[in-house]
Amino acid sequence: MDELVMMNRIDQTFKEKKDILNVYFTAGYPNLDDTIRMASVLEKAGADMLEIGMPFSDPVADGPTIQDSSQKALENGMTIVKLFEQLVTLRDHVSIPVLLMGYVNPIIQFGMDRFCDKCAEVGVDGVIIPDLPMQEYLEFYRETFKEKGIHNIFLISPNTSEERIRLIDKESNGFIYVVSSSSITGAKKGIQKGQLEYYQRIQSMNLKNPQLIGFGISNKETFDTVCIYSNGAIIGSAFIRQLNEDASEEAVVEFVKEIKG
């Protein structure tokens, strides 16, 4: 089999591109059947990677904007089962890397092995599970993820020790999610001086995994700034706010074009 066919799409993207834009949106929002449409439109608009949020009633890392979208998606009838039903046609519409972001309780209820099987079946490339303890992942789930070719993405924050960052770098693949501040998503706007020092510190560690910076990235200025210190950025709350105002294809395309310039 050709090497590029075997390579995880996330790895391939980091190999081929820089200043990567990963856009987060909530599955089943604004409408239950919007998931594939939104993914397809974002790729056409120029997003390099997609992060699809699996709505949960107690999303500890998410700010009010994403919480509200999750609540609405749950009210719309979105579940993990429903999401995988929708994602059956994902690779008919989308060629860029796709990650699922969610919390560990619903995934364990669904079944972690079953979850990894489904991710592999529909063409999901990686997952972000902020409240999955690393030791639990290493002990119980790492082999399953590896067997299915699914990258598990870990998060680091300004409070993460160098020792732990080194461990995360050693034990993970795909990329490291650099949380820009020790707060929930969408809480701060603009880049603070302390954040730049943090980005410089991570950059100077010469980690083997590429990094994407998330939380507080909302426009071209903040995107361009963090790209100086990383391989790209993740935009979530700002895009959900855009959907609240206008979720049309034209508006989504304009949003992405404004960010990427």
C-alpha cells in the first residue's frame, strides 16, 4: 500500500502544510442534520482540519458559547449513536482530517472499543478527550487506539509542568493541543503578554509532535500571532458565534477566508 494512503491524515497534513486552521463545530448544531453539511462547507472554505464536538450536558472545558450549542444539539436529538450514523457518508464529502472532541463519560457508556471501531469505520482520524486521564489511556486504551489508527490528542496548559509536557510528547501522536490560558473556551479575547512567553517556552522545548494553539483564537490577528509560535490554531467559540449570527454557506466561507487571509 502507498505510504501516503497508510499515513494518518493528521500526520499527512502537518507534513504538507503550515499555519494550519482547525475549526471546531458542534455536531447537530444549529440543526440536527447540519453535521455533514458543515464539514463539507468548511473544507470548501479552506479549513485544513475539522474538530467535531460531541455534545455533552456537563462540558467542563467549554465556555458559555459552546455549552449553549451543545445544549441545543442535545435538544435537537444528537447522540454519539446518531453522530456515527451521520458520519457514515463523511468521506464521500470531506477529504481533510477530522477529529471528534468530547468527554469520557458518554464515550465509556458507548464503549471505548466500539467507539474506536466506529471512528475507524467512518474515517475519523483522531479524538480529543480532555478529561481522559493519561494513565488510564496508557493502561487501558492505547493499544486499541493504535490498532485502529486513531490519534489521541492531549492538551497542555500554562500550568502543565515541563516533565508532564515531555511525557505527553513521548506518549502521543498527531499533535499537541496547546491551551492558550488556564480558562474555559471563549473566555478571553486577544493575546496577552504572558501567553506569548508561554508559547515561546513551548516552542523552545523542540517537541517531536507539532502543536496547535487553541482557546481565545478569534480572528486573523490572533491566528497570525499564534502561527508564529506553532503549526497553527484551533478556532471554536468564534465560529459558533458566527453560526449563531449566520450559518449559511456564504457566511461560513467568508469567516474562514477572513481568518486565513
